[in-house]
Amino acid sequence: MNHVKMYTTQVCPYCLRAKALLKQRGVEHIEEIRVDTDPAARQTMMASTGRRTVPQIFIGDTHVGGCDDLMALDHQGGLVPLLQGA
């Protein structure tokens, strides 16, 4: 299974929703990077994604985007293959 990295904050409902979907799809470990406690991490996130909002989700080397992007990818049937590295 591909590595999953997610930039988050503690109180973000979209982050919780995205984590729940990933767990439903079999992800056992999510590397969480908290941008609310680490301003340098927020700068890194913005530099690599061009976005300011959380969550920002990476599966392997692919930047999926935010929660809505993740949900859309799952709805289109692309999430599980991406997680499996297909």
C-alpha cells in the first residue's frame, strides 16, 4: 500500500472526514503533519501544493488535494487503485 501523508490541524472536520474514508479503504497508518502547531510545516505545505487549506493529502508521490478531492477520487473509483500503487 502506498504511503499516505496528510497535512492537518487538530480541529478540522474535513481532516477527520478524510482520515475516516482512508481508514475505510484500508489505510492503517497516515503520516499526519500538524500545521497548526508547526508554522514551518504550513509553509512547506503551501510551497508544495499551492494551497493554504487543510487537509492536503498525498498518496505516494501524488498530491490528491483536499477532502473534497479525495471524496471525488473515491467516487470515481480511483482511490483504491492509487492506494494499492496500481
